[in-house]
Amino acid sequence: MAMTGAVKDELSRLAVAKTCCRRAEVSSLLRFAGGLHIVAGRVVVEAELDTGAAARRLRKEIHDLYGHHSDVHVLTSGGLRKGTRWVVRVVKDGEGLARQTGLLDPRGRP
């Protein structure tokens, strides 16, 4: 594992107690590792991560802090993709999560 991978793995296992810090972590992960998609007229929130530990942590925090359920999909390497990636996806009320985390403004714009 490269040094960057080792650092990401270590950070994904670091315990954070303060709710405000946990919310900031979720918001930043969704903003920088994720995106918004419109699927069948509904907003879907996704984040693509390097490690399974980070994906599990994000999924847990989304549920604990915001009450939204998410799915984790594994994308194996192949083609242009060099390594395995994990995608955390919120489909049901993705728009609500996007508003709560600041991905969408009150008028529904990114």
C-alpha cells in the first residue's frame, strides 16, 4: 500500500467524538469524493472512496447523523481503473441529505 493509502486508511479508523466534527467530515467527503446525480427524477448522492474502511465509516456516519440509509457498491479494477473503489450511494431522499450536508442550497441548486 502506498503512503497515501496508508494515511487514508489510518484516518478512516480515527475516532471522532464531537458531532460538529463528524458532520463536517461527512459534508467534506460528500463534496470532494462524491456528487449529485438525477436518476428517474430523483436526486442520488454518491461518494467514491479508496478504502473499504472509509466507505463503511461514511455509511455509518450518514445513518447515525442524518438517519439516511445507503448502499455500498464495490467497483473492481479493470480498464482505466487501477484499483478497487467503493461507492456509497444514498437513493431514498438523496435530496434531503444533500440539503442537510450543504450540497444543495435551500433553492435546490448545487
